[in-house]
Amino acid sequence: MLILLEQSQQTLNELGKKIEELSISLNIDELKESVAQLEAQSQAPEFWNDPKNSQTVLVELKDKKEKLESYLDLKSSWQNATEFLEMAILD
């Protein structure tokens, strides 16, 4: 049983590296900043004065938020699996 758990830990470690590579590939830090800027832009009082631009910004914001949330969900699932596995190995 312990050997299987250690193999699973190795697999999770490899997945962690791939998730980190994905973070770099997706420019997650830049993506977070872009989402924050678009959200701030959408909160400006004059935002709705230009409906065409407003629509464009909202579509871009939605797309970027979905990408960011998908990545964060993936990373969170990996972290949870890693923690559960470490607890199983310690038992």
C-alpha cells in the first residue's frame, strides 16, 4: 500500500511541475492583472457611455476570468490531492 501511495505522490509531483509550466504558459500573473484592470474599467462611471466598447470589455473580461478560474481550480484540486496523499502516507 505504501509503495502505491509513494508512486501516486511521484505522479502528483510531476503534475505539479506541469501545472507550474501551464502557469508560465498562460502568464497567470499578467492574466490576474489584466482581469483586475478590466474589472476596474467596468466599474468606472462612464463605462456604459460607449455600449460597443462596454460589450467588448465585458466579453474580454469574461473570457479572461474563465481562463483564470479554470487554472486556479486545477491548481486547487492538485493542492488538495497532494495534501490528502501526504496525510495518507503519514497514517
